[in-house]
Amino acid sequence: MTNTTMPARNNEGFLEDARDWTEDVAATIAAEDGMELTEKHWEIIEFLRSFYKEHEISPPSNRLFVKAVKEALGEDRGNSIYLMQLFPGTPAKTACRIAGLPRPTNCL
């Protein structure tokens, strides 16, 4: 990870402007959560960024996040346990924050 100047974020750590996202920004946000991003993380992050580009919205809930991952990447990746292991807490919220996307609307 390089020394990254972090773009503006809100009080929950989500980027104010998704266009400010870079892979270095993602790695820095993940490191703040004690995570080191692996290929498995990047696969989900890239999926989320593609989903956002297509739908102009983050998956609105964990349930829809899991379903969308399952449809796109298969049952082995599209399940709650797998996603919770990669993105602890609320997977959709954590993954979207690292991916530089807006906060999912229905995530607590």
C-alpha cells in the first residue's frame, strides 16, 4: 500500500464522491478495518463496482447483495457465510464502503 491522500468521507467512512475511489483508497479503508485485501476481496469489489455502474445504486440490503453475488459469481461466493468472512459486520455495507460506493439504503 502506498501513502494515499484520502478523499473526503462522511461520518461512516463512505466516500463523499465515488469518483475519488482508487485501489489504494480501497486498501487504506480496508486497513483501517484491520483487513488486507486478497483476490477474493477484489473479486467482490469489482463485482460491486460493475453492479453500481449498471444499476446506479449499491445493493440495497445484505439479502439482495448475497443474491446478486450468487447470480453473478456462483453459489460458492454468493452466500452469507462467505461474504461475512470476507467483509465482517454487515457485508454489503462494509464491501460498499471499501469499493467507494454509497451506503446501501437498507443496511443498519
